[in-house]
Amino acid sequence: MKTIIEPFRIKVVEPIRPTTREERERYLAEAGHNPFRIRAEHVLIDLLTDSGTGAMSTRQWAGIMEGDESYAGARSFFRFEASVRSVFGHRHVIPAHQGRAAERLLCGAVVQPGDVIPGNTHFDTTRANIEAAGAVALDLPVPEARDPDLILPFKGNIDLDALEAALRAHAGHVPFVLLTVTNNSGGGQPVSLANLRAAREMCDRHGVPLLLDAARFAENAWFIREREPGQEGRAPLDIARDMFACSQGALMSMKKDAFGNIGGLLSLDDDDWAQRVRTALILTEGFVTYGGLAGRDLEALAVGLEEILDPEYLRYRIRSTAYVGERLQAAGVPLLKPFGGHAVYLDGRRFCDHLPDILYPGWSLSLALYVHAGIRACEIGNVMFGRQDPDGTWHWPPLDLVRLAIPRRVYTQSHMDYVVEALVELFAERCSIRGVRFVHRPPVLPHFTAVFEPVQG
């Protein structure tokens, strides 16, 4: 059969309510023209993020009922630990309440002011936590990643020549290298197993640990299975284990590839690092066997790690995302290609080519999409990563993207057909999209809470 169906049945539903254009214009103005500030009940289809927004399975809900809420030594932690270790393989499993908590704990334990953390492309909270520790988050994507039209199987790879140069130039000031799989800021693009192995060999020569940001490791494993020579037909679990074998540790937001509504972890081999992290964990998150999570959460995450590696689920997941991208591409909507696993990324600059960078074309597109159809999306571009020098000069990221992040096991094909229809209509009238400017720009992670106003005229 050519039709790939959802490998699940819907057992519980949550009503969603359409709004009028006039209502959406009012809601957006009340939210300071920031999609993050819109109340969820005023959103029809929410593609802001795939983080914590997935639907849990019957097995996960059953696990929740078995959660052991003992403060210390709960059996739910040991269930969680065993599930993580069976995939990641590192010695120490340390829970945290979400990914950015794991980032903060790691940076607080091992990063010093003046350090440099190379990576393929750091995401927003990762970069913020590195910079909060006084270090530099150094992005080293392959040059091809900057071309949105170029079709390559692994545009998420790190530039190995640039990594070698960085390790030499900053010798003694690189506590670890961090590869994000898949590369979210780079358009959800995967990293090849060959690239991971080459990066590990290079890090070993320089005496620097290689860590993974593993929020979407299962989707990355499926891309390896489908695209990398010699990996065809392998079990996603085996590929994932090979990925983690290239690392000496990992951090993860388990709100993505573990079907969790909350949760994160650090998985480490280094005994000293683990001790330092656990000391900070007790101070700010909770005891070492719960790390800010309830026992029921640990149970659900343990099950989710098993379910995410199901080949039938991953086949459906990647193919359903591509379905959206293919239909938009056929209509001429400018996109980043190839399509990611968890999201389709619109090219904001080309979609709104009448708007200069200083009027934030990607952000403006996300606002127009909400007003037009009640769809909430996330800009990953000028607002999120733009930087201004003291002299007023702006530096823009290579790509100004709008991410349509698809929650796991939540929306059906008809929902996605609606998204495609709305974007095709909006593209036809794109010259009417107005730019925006900052009214209030927070110094850190501005996209979450900033306030904007439309540019008149």
C-alpha cells in the first residue's frame, strides 16, 4: 500500500474552536504582536513547538498510575534509569525537569568564562545557557546548510575542517563539543553517523569530550537508516546506540523524542562531571532520583523512550512531515529543503522578499499566518538570533526561517491540509504582509517575551 496511515487510534479528543479574523487581530494586538504571548485557547492549530505538546499513549498513561512518588530512591527512577541507559549507554543518568535545566546544570558544572563550545548549530536556550556562563557558543555548520534549496542528505553535519581549526585555536578552553541531532536551528536537518564518528575521532585527538543534544535523536536515527550508505534497513534502536557510542555524554529535552509533556536528562560517562552536576541538582532542582520530576513523569518518559524508536511510528512521522513540505513546494511556497523530521521550515526572507531584515520578515510572516488562519508558528531567524553591535550595526543569521513544528500524535492529515491551504493563500497575497519593529526587546531570549508593533505604511 502506498498510503501510510497513523500507527495509532485516537482515544481521547480535545475540542478546538475557530476564531474570526477580527478576533485574531485583537488577540494579536493584546499579545504585543508576539505569538508566544497569545493564549493557547485562541489558537486553532498550534505549530509553535513540538516540545511537550505530543499526545501520550495508553502505556504511558498506565505508567503514570504506577508512579512511585517517594522522595528518594523511588522505583520510578530506576525504571527511568534503565530505559535511558539501554539506549544512551552512559554510566550516569541524571533527570532534570526539562532540557534547558539540563543545559544550565551542565554549563554551571563544567563551563568557565572565556570557554568556547563548538557545535553544528546551537539552539536558543543552549546558546543562552552557554553565554550566561561567560562562554562563546560557536556554530560550525557545513557551508551547504546556508543554501535553503540545496538537497543534501545530512545538512545538519558539523564542518569538520572548521571544528579542527576551532579545537586548535581554542586549545585548553573547549570543555566539550556539542552536536545537536537533529539540527533544529539549521532546519531540523540530520547528522550522519559518519560525521559523528569523525567528530569523535577528532575530539579524542584533542582530548575534548563530544556530547550530543539528543532532543530528536530517534528522528535522526531514522534519517540515517533511510539516507546513509550501509545503514539501510537497520533497527532505529541499533542506530541510536551507535550514535550515542560516539559520545561521552548527552543532554536531552525529553519533551520531544520521548513523548513527554515535561522532562529532561543528562547522561554522562565522566564521574567527576556527574558529581558536580548532582551537587547543583540537589541545590536547585531536587534530589538526584527525581531531579524536579514526579515519579509519574519518570514512568511516562521511560515508556516514551521505547515507543519513539518504533519503526512504524518513525516511518509515519517522517513521511507525514514530508507530506506537508511536498504540497507547499508544489505550490511554489519557498521552503528550506530537504524537509526536517519534526517540522517544515518556511524561508521567511523569500516569502516576504518585500521586507528588509530590519523589519523581520520571518516574524512578520508568522504573525500574518495567525491572523489569516489561526495557525501559530515559530520564527527561527532574525528575532531569535539577530545581534546588534554597540555601534548599532545589526548582524543577521544566515537564514530567517519560520518553523511549522508538528506535535507528535496530535494532528491528522486534514489539519495539515488546512495548514497547506492557508499558506498557499497567504503566499498569493504576501505583498500585503507588514513588517514589525521592537517596542521592547529583552536582552536574553527576546523572542519569548518581546513586544512589537506593526510598521505603518
